[in-house]
Amino acid sequence: MNSTPDDTFAFSGRTPSVADDRLIAAHDLARAALIEITPEVTIGAPAGYTVENDGVVSLRFENRLAGYPGWFWTVSLARVEDADPTVLEVELLPGDAALLAPDWVPWAVRLADYQAAQEAIAEANAAAGIDADDEADADDDEDEFADELSDIDDLDAADFDADASPILHAGDVDGVDIDELDVDADDDDADDDDDADDDDDADDDDADDDDDDADDDDADDDFVDSYDEGAREY
């Protein structure tokens, strides 16, 4: 639906001018010009027009782009005497309720605002008797707590049992693998068995030495007895 000239002049903020009815009715021409720069599905219904001082008429169409609420497709048209309307310009312009970026603020101004805010906080803390070191410690505690929460967030559901306790391997106690301790214990037992076997071998060697000594003593005794008997017979 087209708006009246009085309404559109308020939109443009300019002095009223005589509108050319052929320009106001040239929606098909304006839509064809828009299709050349944007898909047709992004073009909505006619949303009024604006008459410029020089007689140029800007036809507006609703915009269907998701990222531009409150913006309008705008086609500026003009016509000379005894000629058909022609397209001058095609663009996407914001309306009164358009979503716009905030005004740019120089860095020096933003820095001054930040410093002023920090000074105000410091004065408020001083008035309340809050020490800056205490506040820094509190911030550190919050950071540590946030890190712990982040570590928990990194865990998957598969890392926990149904009772929300961490899943450990069979035989684990407090995160210690009992199987590894068993392996170490088995190694120690094997070493003890080896030492015991060595001790047994040493005892056997000592026993064999004792037997050999006993045999030598018996042989000496037999030799002495034989010698004594021979001497008597002689």
C-alpha cells in the first residue's frame, strides 16, 4: 500500500515537491531493477515512497533478509517530459526502526571513560573499606573456580558412571591402578624367589663340600689303619 505524500515527506524530512504519478506507479520497473542485484525472494511488498525536492521518487519495498530488520529496498526513479520513467539508483536503506551499529567512538574517548569507571570503582571500594589486594584475591579465586568448571565441562558423559563418579579401571582406587601395583609386587616376589634359589644352591654347595671333607677324613683313617696293621704283621 502506498503512503500519502504528506506521510512520505515526514520520512524524508524534506520540503514537499510535486510527485509524478507515473513514477509512483512504476513498481514493476523498480522490482525488476532490484532483481538484478538481489534474489526475488528477498524483496517484499511495496512499503511507500519518498518524493525528493528535484522530483525524484524513491519507491520502498519490504526487505526479507534475516540480518536486516527494519531496512527497506529503495529504488530511486526519475522522468523527463515525454519520456518513460528510468531507474537512477538501487540500494538498501534503514528505516526508523532499523537495527544499526552503534555510533563510532574514538579510542581516546573510550579509554577515558574506562579510566573514569575504574577510578569510580576504586573510590567506592575505599569508601566501603575493601582492600584492592582482597579484591584481587577474590578475582583469583573466581578464576580458579572457572578453570575447574572448564575442566569439568571438558569431560564427556562417557567419563562418568551412572552415579556421576569418574569411571576407573577394574581394581583402581583413588585413580591408582592396582594392577600396576600387582605387577610390581609380582616382580618383587620373583626377585625374592630368585634370591631364595641362590641361597639354596649355596647351601647345597656347602653340603657337598662337607661331604667331600668327610670322605677325605674317612680315606685318611682307612690309610692309617692299613698302615698300622701292616706294621704289626711285619
